[in-house]
Amino acid sequence: MRRYTKLFALVSVLALVAAACGGGGGETTTTAGEAPTTETTAAAPEETTTTAPPETTPPEEAVKVGMVFDIGGRGDQSFNDAAAAGLDRAVADFGIEPLELEPSAGGENREELLRLLSEQGVPLIFAIGFLFTDSVAAAAADFPDTKYGLIDSVVDAPNVASLVFAEEQGSFLVGAAAALKSQTGKIGFIGGVEIDLIKKFQAGFEAGVKAVNPDAEIIVQYVSQPPDFSGFNDPARGREIGTAMYEQGADVVYHAAGGTGGGLFEAAKEYSEANNTQVWAIGVDSDQYNQVDDALKPYILTSMLKRVDVAVYNTIEAFVNGEFQGGIVVFDLSVDGVGYSTSGGFVDDIVDQLEDFKAKIISGEIEVPTAPAA
């Protein structure tokens, strides 16, 4: 059975006490057992001889890999769960020992958690989210022998793999899907926090919608403004905003808001049932159709896949094989680093059109913007 370990400062201190009481670069860019036993042999009663124990090789200790999630942690059905999926796969394939931590509600202890793992000699540590940027930079400088994987941001250090994504490209495809499925010509976008990263999602989504229907009306609302990052984990607000958009006539709404999106899915179900109609929600990061209750699945049109799981898994694989490299690694459509889901079969009738858009983006015929139009 796989065992997850959460480390806390108190545990760390106790471990150190127990040990004391016991006996004796340059930046690069890439697109993309039982314990042994001894035996003795008895001779005649008047003479006893003991054979030397056979030489044994101690079992190899599992490689430890740390992961400090963003707020919401494992179980958010979105961004953090995508990272967790990559970690889970690496556990199964490489036999690593995972060590998972989650920041406090305000996230003030991000650097403290990175340092806790670093001080305990964990050789590879992931920081899930751009809010770790300064914390990773500080820890990487103080622990040059430790390797770090930073999701969604860049730190120029030889021991940091900066894992970034072309979110605008995947969002373009689900924007096209939204426009192809919309009956009203009104489409919504919910952003968790109004920052440049989430504006990439908005920009790509709007471009995809307009590529299909230049006359479509797009309603945009952000849940919170920096430095308030609660917009990534507020399902109640997601439900409220989603309901308001459906009431304004939007029949497809895309969220890039982490755990807040759960409220959007509930709004889609409730509005559809109350008005004897069908409105859609679009998920993000993970294939959210496969992560929600069965009652919500009929309302999730598709999800924009941001393959954080692939980034995590590939980085662990490289580390295990002695091939870890610091620098920027970009995950875009050309390496299936982003994309869209087909679970539920709701976009099966438009897959050919979406794949045509995908091919044009990869070829460069379509250049997707990374900032919303003014």
C-alpha cells in the first residue's frame, strides 16, 4: 500500500533529537522487502560451532520526493490534483517515497515548508504554483545540492527546473468548443484572481470563441484581486458568479479558478434543472468530469487540460535516471502539455474542428494571444 507522509516541524525536531540520542548556471529552455536473517548450525552436544552469517545487501532506500502543494492541497479536483496525479504515477513506476505538505490558509509558510524538506535532505522538491517563486529562489540559493521543480514560474538557478505551460493554447481550444456549442451566443469566463497568469487563460479562451463566432458576447468576472488569492478556493463565490452569468444568458461558462470551479459546476446543474434547459461548464487543469460527483457530470462540456501531471512525472523520471537539468521547460500543444478533454462524449461531434484548430496553432498559422484584447 502506498504511504504518504506529511512532515511537520515538531516531527522534524523529534527526529533530530532521536538521532542525537542514538549510537554512533546557465539557464536553458526545453519544449518539453523482509529483513535479512542469520542461521546457526548445532553440532554434537559436546561441541558447538556457529557459521558466519551470509553476506547480505541492505535493501536500497527509496528516493524521497517532496511536494508542497498550493492552498487547497490534494483533493482540490483541479490544479493540485493534477500535480498529485503525476506524483502518484511516479510512486507506482519508480518506487519513490512521497512527502507531501500544504501551506496554511494564508500561505505565509510556503518557504518554511520548502526549507523543512530541504533541511531533512529530500533531494527533489516540487513547489506547486507561481506564488512559490520567491520562496524557491531563496531555498535554492541556500541548498544548492537540492533540486527543485517550480510549476508556473521561473527561477534562474542551476538546481531549479522551471515548468511552465502554454495555457492560452489549451484555452483557445475550449473557447472554440464553447462557441461551437453555445445556442445563445453569450459565453462566460470566471478567473480566480486577476493576475497575468490567469489572463493568459482569458486571452486564449476569448480568441477561441471569436475564431468561431466573432459576434459572441463574452462575460468576464474575476473572483478576487491580488494580494487576495482566495479566489482560487471559494466554491460559494464560484456558484454565485456562475449563476449570475447563466441568468444573463450565458449558456457556457469556463473557469480558471482552481477549487472555486466546484461552485460553477453546481450552478450549472441547478440552473439547468430549475429552468428545464441545458447550460454547460468547462473545467480546468485536470479532466474535471472524472473528478466530480455523477450528478454534476452531465454539465461539464470539457476541461482545459494543463498537464501538470506530465511535468511532475517527467521531472521525477529525469531525476531518478540522473538526468535532471535546471532551466525552463515549456509544455505546449506540440508536446501535449495542454489540451482538452473528451470525457462524457459531449464534444465528440466537434472534435474534428477542434483538432483542425490545434494543428493550425502548432504549425504557427494561428498565433494565440497571451493577454486579453484591450
